[in-house]
Amino acid sequence: MDGGSGLNLISKIIADTLKVDVSVLSGANIANEVGQEKFCETTIGYRIRPNGQLFYELFNTPYFRVAIVNDPSGVELCGALKNVVAIGAGMVDGLDLGDNTKAAIIRVGLVEMMRFAKLYDPTVQDATFFESCGIADVITTCAGGRNRRLGEAFVRTGKSFDVLEKELLNGQKLQGASTCEKLYQYLKDRELVHKFPLFSSIYQICFENLAPENITRFHLTHVNKL
Ligand SMILES: NC(=O)c1ccc[n+]([C@@H]2O[C@H](COP(=O)([O-])OP(=O)(O)OC[C@H]3O[C@@H](n4cnc5c(N)ncnc54)[C@H](O)[C@@H]3O)[C@@H](O)[C@H]2O)c1
Ligand SMILES: O=P(O)(O)OC[C@H](O)CO
């Protein structure tokens, strides 16, 4: 996701700039494991079906199994939003709270991902969240991703994400913290912060000195209905 309060999808920027049709690939695909040809699934979101089919043929292998869906926004939003959830999962690890708590963060995180994606783009489909780009990528990122790792380090060391990124990521960029800032601003501008208690807590812990123990306070206000 790019932009200030007026969020924009990277695929849209590319499509508008280059005047080409753009499909989106995202999934539970930690690069090291893909590189070792360990089995995984991925999702390609297409606008134009023949292009989705072309990418399927290009990318699909016995160990990298592609599903194509006619929901490019949903696929891309999953890829951006799960990084925010993973920072929350890392905070759970930093607080030594355990697997049950992390599962709760994953569940509520997925609910808020769906709610935000449909708010941002009403054409986004529920089914997309049950593809690899959705629940599967949330699980793998909350288990083995960089966002999880830095969420834990943030709680254990008290250092900022900018400092941790430089110290721990060897030149790579952390996506979750900046995405969290942008989506919080988007929600604030629309007076919708109260509908996203987990995302809001993660933002306030990261940037407003809220105590990390508040990571579970969503249960005080969370509405399960999508
Ligand atoms: N590395 C993995 O194993 C892996 C696996 C699956 C999904 N992902 C996801 O893929 C995405 C990218 O991860 P990566 O590993 O390629 O990270 P990376 O840090 O290697 O590359 C990200 C690139 O995006 C650029 N960038 C960041 N914000 C930008 C903006 N607003 N406009 C233009 N460019 C911008 C950065 O400068 C950087 O070059 C993340 O959402 C990540 O969660 C990564
Ligand atoms: O390292 P992260 O946190 O960007 O997550 C990696 C990918 O999302 C896994 O699919």
C-alpha cells in the first residue's frame, strides 16, 4: 500500500503508470522455503482471466501450487494487511503470552483484515481470505516472518522499528509498521478507528507509547459480525 490518507494499491500505481493490466501474486511463501522447493500454495488475483491463466502456467509447479481468483484487490490487500497482524503476533511472543493468545490475534486479525478490505474496496470477496494469500499467509507470517520477529524485538528491547529494521533486517524493509501507520490514518480520517480495535492497538503500541500488554484489549470492544 502506498500514499497518505488516500491509500493506493501498488498494482494500481503500476497499471496507471505503465497502462498495462496487472495481476497480483501473494501467498504463504516465505522465500527461503520456496527457494528450497518445499511445498507451498500461492494465489494470483487477476482482472482479465486469460492473463490470470497465463500467470498460472508460468508460475505453477508441483511444489509451488497456484490458485487464480478474480479478486486482485483482495489478494493485494491480504498481502499488505497480514503484515500488521504479524507485528501483533510478535508482540504476543515478546510478552511470553503463548499459542492461545497468538491464535486469538490471528482470528481477530483476519476479521479486521476482511473488514478493512471490504471498506476499502467493496468488490473484495470473502472467499479470497480462505486462499493461500489470506488465512494461510497470516499463519505463516505470524509464525516465521520478519514482521513477527520485529514485533517481538520491539517489546523485548523497547527500540523503535526504524532502529530494529537497521539492526536486524540486513537492508530489507519492514512492511507492517508503515502499513499500520497508513491504515490508522485512513481510519482516523473517516472516524472508523473504533471498528478496528486490534489494528488500532497495534498502531498505538508501535507509535503512541501504549503499553504492549494492551495487545489483547480488543476483546473489550470487538464486534464479531463482519
Ligand atoms: N520475503 C519473503 O519471504 C516474502 C514472502 C511472501 C510475501 N512477502 C511479502 O512481500 C512483500 C515484499 O517483501 P520483500 O521480501 O520483497 O521485501 P524487501 O524489503 O526485500 O523489498 C520491498 C521493496 O519495496 C520497496 N518499497 C517499500 N515501500 C514502497 C513504496 N511505498 N513504494 C515503492 N516501493 C516501496 C522497498 O524499498 C523495497 O525495495 C511484503 O509484503 C512481504 O510481507 C515476502
Ligand atoms: O517476512 P514477512 O513478515 O514479510 O512475511 C513473509 C511472508 O509474508 C510469508 O508469506
